[in-house]
Amino acid sequence: MDDPPLTASTRRWRQFKQVRTEGGTDSDAEDMIARLLQRALPHIPVGTPYLVSPDFEYDAELNDFFHSANMLGSRMSTRVGYASNLAAFLNFLHVNRGGKNWRDATPEDHEACFGWRREDPDGPRVGASTWDREVAAVNRYYAWQVARGSILENPIPQRQRRAFRQRAGHLLDGGTAPATRSHGARRDRLDWLPSSSYRRWRDIGLRGYRPDGQRDQEFRGRWATRNATFADMLVRTGLRLAEQASLFTFELPAVARASGYHRYFLPASVAKGGSSRWIYIPSSVLRSLHEYVETDRSEALERFRASGGHRIPPDSFILDADRRHARAVGSGHRIGTNLLTPEERRRTFVDRGDALEPALLWLSESGDPMSVSSWKHIFSQANARCARNRVALHASAHTLRHSFAVITLEHLQRGHIAALRSLNLDQRGEYVRVFGDPLDWVRRRLGHRSIETTQIYLHTLADLEMTTRMKLIPDEWEDSSNPVLIAQENA
């Protein structure tokens, strides 16, 4: 049967990434486009996203944005996200606004997009956070095009921000912000799991146990230990998924004590927003990590070598013996390992003399570095397994990060109150001035730039306290129509 003809409603803007290719044939349209762009624009960094129109046209003026000075300070994953968000608006213009070109977009178009994506019963009905990310990306793109003179006006309606006061007391103009941003993206309620709920989710979803605590004989999760160890590290460190997935094996600290914490430094090139920081790993989790290295990871490396994995892709790096530097394959250019991005780390190898092997800690069954999307799929499978067992627990990597924040903040807050109890007012002020407060400690552990981002966890602690206090209120109040009570009140 012939494929149906492409129409305005089926053709879409499509997203690709800049690649480095070696020979081969153009097996399909996407591969052909990737090869043509690589040959025509070799200066564009590997992994840079670009959009191709519904007519398979490459708009250089549009795609310059993704490798412009405006975006060079952003991680590649951020650029990819911006490309996806911009594509959503361009597809709205193409399908819902008569194939309108991005240069001709108006504020009315953006307002119509808001109505369709957020409120139309036949639209996608995206959430507030998703919409705000799209608005931020599209607004940044159009502001950049206005600044370079490609268009005269930003089609994203703007509103005046409130003025704010600096520490010196000067009142500064707050500038402008997109007027179509939602007001519901910041939620007081967030998803997190108490430690007992997390262990139940992990054991049933990742490790293959039944709700009664017995092993499920039908479970075929060969790499359950690896997956459970990965989740344990997330929930005990507060790392983001991409940050943890980018860890080199040699960055693991040695187990120096039976209890307590060990730490390693997360470089700015890996941390979101450049928030480099110390990561504290409990000794119990660190022992499990080293056991994974010695068992499952070693087996995966054997498969990697057996499959000819010593053939590495272009633009890869080989670690020096000191592990402080890596050399680019081909050019021999030397770069500090602390400067390698997550994408470059996936292409970094260790030379064992007779073979090369991936330097990343987390490997698939075939010995290739695990991708972020693979980990998300594993979490989805765990949630589906819990649902099949009628266990009402659901988790994502970010749920575990929230769980770390809430549990850590609660414990730190209790310790903080206990420490201040024995101090007088002046001593308490000095203590807080020198050591900070628990909320700021959690902010630093999570890598938040602003304390306002971390404050959402205070609402969760307040809800927990309210739950505790509500238990003091009886389920049933005394019946005011009881004649005995009425007589007692009138006595």
C-alpha cells in the first residue's frame, strides 16, 4: 500500500543534531540530511540541534541561533530543549495558522498558540511548567532575532516586571517578561517518597520482588542490581539524572571508612547551570557502587571487547594515565577532564593497552555508556511493574531528587534546632552567620543558584507538620444535639 500523501497537517518541522560521519551510505532522508549538513557546516559543534522545515529546507538564519554567542554558554541538552520548544511553536504556525513563516508571526499568533496548547479541548493541554519552558525558549529566540535585525518586533507579548531594590537601596528597573507566562508553574505540592515508600518502589519496580517481599520468579531483570544501585545513589545524593549518568569510574572515591560519607567533586562542565559542588555519598551506597564496578560492569566490558568495541567513533577522547587530562583522537589536543561535557564524556575511553573501554561508570549490557533516555525508560518500566502489582507508587529521577531534599532538610532542621537550643540570642546569630541555615545547606547540595528555588521544600515540611498536628483533632466531634450535653451546658 502506498503511503498517504503529505499534507499541511501531517508535515512538520523536524529536529536533528549535528553529527560527525565517516563514509557509509545515505540510507534514508534523515541520514542524508545529517551528512549534508556535516559537510556543509563542519564548524558547528557536534550535538548542536537544528530544525528542518516541513519542505525539508534548512533555514540558516533560523538555525544560527543554536550555535550563536547567545547559546554558547548553555549546555547542549539545553539547546536541544530549546529546539524542541521552538519547533512546537513553528509547527503551530505551519498547521494552525496557514503555513505562516516564523518571520511573519504576530502577538495574535502567540496568543492563539496559548489558547490551543493550554485551553483548547482538542489541543495538547500542556501543563503550566511545559508552557513556561516553551515561552522562555521562543521569547529568547525572537529577542535574539530582533537584536540582530532579522525582524522588527518580538511576537511574544511583554509585560513590565516589578522594580526591585538592591542592597545599597537603589531601585532598579525589573525589565520585561513574557506576558503569556502562566502563574501556576510553581507548585507548593511536589512528588517525593518517604524512605520506606522508596524502598518498596525500588524492591518491587527495580529488583523484582513481589508486594509480599518474596522474589518474583517470573522477573527477568538481569541488571536489577545495577539499576537499584543507580536509584540508591540518586536518592541519597540529590544528583540530577544527567549529572549522575556522566560520572567517570575513576571519580568514585575509595571506601575509606565503614560508615559516614565520602565525597567527590562535580565539575561545572557536568553540573546543570555550572553549579559545581561537592557530592556526598554514604559509605553503604559507595560500597554497592564498587561492587557494581567489580561485577556487572566488568561483565559488560567483556562483551564490549568481544564485539569489537575497541573501534571508537570520531571526536572521541582517550584518558591520559594521570586521569586529569584527555587527548582528542586525531588531533591529539589535550583537555582537562574537568572540562569535558556530558556529551564528550560519553565519547571518552580508557586505553588498556590491548583494548579501549568506555570511561563512564554506568554501562549497558553491551558495554556502551548508558544514555539519559535509557535510564528514563528503566524508571518507566519500574513504575509499570508497580502498577501491575497494584502498588500505588510512582517515581522518576526527579522524584528521588525531591525525596533527598525533603528528607535531608527535615533531618538538618532538627539538628539545627537542637544546636541553637543551648545558645543565647547573640550566639545563635553568630552561628547562623558562620554556618548558614539548613535550607541553604540543601540549596548547595542540590546545586540551586537561588534560595527561592529551594524554598518549595519548606512547603512540604509545613504540610508534614500539619499532618502531624491534624492527628490530634478527633475524627468525630461531640454531637451538640445530645440532650445530656445541652443540660450540662445550661447547668
